[in-house]
Amino acid sequence: MEYLDWKLTIRTNVSILKMMGLWPKRTEKYKFNLYLVYALIVIFLFEVVHTLTQAINVFFVFNNFNALMRTTYVLLTELLGLLKIYYFTQNIQILKHLLTMLDRRLFQPRTTRQKVLIEMDLKLWTRIYSILSVSSIGALFFWSIFPILDGSYKEGQLPFLAWYPFDFGITPLYQIMYTYQIVSTSVLAISNLNIDTLLAALNLFVGAQFDILCDNLKGLSLCEEDPKCKLKLKNCIQHHREILSFGESTNKILNWIVFFQFFSSAISIGLALFELTIIVPFSSEFYSAISYGGAVTLEIFMYCWYGNELILKSSNLAYAIFEINWSMANIEIKKLMVFFMMRSRKPFKVSAFNLFDLSLDTFVKILKTAWSYFALVHSVNIQH
């Protein structure tokens, strides 16, 4: 069977993360070298400083409700982005170890049918990555040009409300800060897009391993005449252990990221809906809010979709064990089967500190929470 390079799917993610200073060479963690200096410059100058200037500006627009809401939903996303980058870099060695595990022979498909099944899932992930990229680029594009389209650039309006310790309304400072905001937001958005999709791909890989294991079990025939039948069953049990180890390590990386992602997304979507009610319909800012809301919604849907797929695929394992032809097996093999079935009875779930699972039910709850935030902010705005 031809070797399947799992990392080929996420090659684009890794290349972009290297450009953003988030992927040290080979299996290394960050060391004091030129790449670390480059990473610190990119992260501090284009991400930390840009976010900090918008956070400071909150104090200056606190009494302006509409400006405060407009600043808040963008700021929440950027603060979340910085948190993701922090936890991603903290766990970079674990992540690289997981990618190394994918090269093991145990994780390789054994039949053409298994490979075709996996490739279908990988193509779906590629489509989701493309759609999410287009949504993010669309939001960035409309945010970049709306001061030009509505003429507010003549009054020194920048794409994002921010505070700077100098007068940025004069030439050439205005042009410099305009470009700085667009570059900074693009760097942050691109970094987060590729972090999210890379982590979602890890859940995809875990689900694909459950598919391989289930298919291997269904084709297993346990009879005393086959001297290797016990070894085959033990290999399947070992494969299951490795999958659980891979999945648990992935969950450790996702814990904080998913927790803050879901909390921030619910508020951001609600505020983006509110923004649509106070800006000029079909303007550049209107389309940027739609693109932004769509990108955030698709982002959490991607996490929930692959988490839900993981639950369903791991649930199939007990049924696959039951389909094994075990009637002619000896008592020792039957005991192994009972042990295996007991271990696989509970489906594998990805969660945030066991507070909530990544599933479609959770996705619906997030959307309901977002609508509640929108209704609350809209009612407060009417009272003002």
C-alpha cells in the first residue's frame, strides 16, 4: 500500500506559520537565534502593539456607545488571537510530536478503500480552509477600504479605532498608520486562521484513525486455525491506545484555545449583528461586518463539526468489534475482545476542561447565546 503523507494536507498551514514566526525549524522549540528575534518582532510589532492601541482607545470612547461596541467586537477577536498564539507557541513541541506520530506504520491505511475514505475527509477540510480564507480576506478587504469609500479618510479616519500618542491625521503619518493597521490586522488574522485550521486538522486525523481501525476490525477473522489472529487483535488494541493518546494530547492543546474561542465568538457574533443595525446598509463597513460574522461563525462551526465527527466515528468502534467473526476463537481471544469492547464503549470527546464538548449541539448553543447578546445590546442602545 502506498505511503500516505498526513502532513501534506497541512503543508500550507505550516509554511504560513513559519512566515508568521510561529513554527521553529524541524522538531525544535524556540531557541535564542535569528528566527526567535524575527518572531518577537512580528508578534510584538504587528500583533501586540496593534491590539494594545485599540484596547487603550476603549477608555476614550467609553461614553460613545456605538463606537464602544464597534471597538469591542474587533478587540475581542484580536485579544483571542494573541491568546491563541501564546498557547500555540507554548505547546509547539507537543504539536510537532503529534505530527511525528502520524508517520508510524500503525497510523497508515492498509487498503485502497481506507485511503479513498480518508482522502474524502481531507478534501472536505481543504474546502473549509478555502471558504474560511475567503471570508477572512473579504472582511479584511472591506475593512481596509471603507474609509476610502465613505470619504472618512479626508477627516483622518483609520480602518480601526485606535489610540496613538501622536497626531496621525497629518501626511505622511496618516498613510503610514493606515498601512500599519492593515498589515497588523492581516498578520493577526492569517496567524489565527492557520492555527485554527491546523488544530481542526488534528481532530480530523484522529477521526480518520478511528475509521481505519473500524475497517481493520470488520475484516478481522479470529479463529484458532490462524496462528496470527491473536497478534492481529493485539495490534488493533495497540492502535486504539495510540489513537486515544493522540486525541488526549490534542485536547490538551485545545483546552484553553477552545474555551476562549467559544466565549469570545458568542459575544463577537452578537456585536457584529448589532453593528449591522447601526451602519449604512450595503456599505463597505456593512459587508465587512457580514464577512467578519460569517468567518467567526464558520470558525466555531469547524471546531464543532470535527468534534462531532470524532464522537460519531469513535462510537462506531464498539459496533465494529461486534462484527468480528469471533465464534471460532479460543477463550483467551474472547477475553481480549471483551476487554477491548469495554474500553471502546464510551465515545471519545474533545472538550474544554470538560465544561462543554465540541459538538453540533454546542454550536447551536453558541448561536443562541450570540443572539441573546445581540438582543441585550440592541435593547440598551434603544434606551440610550
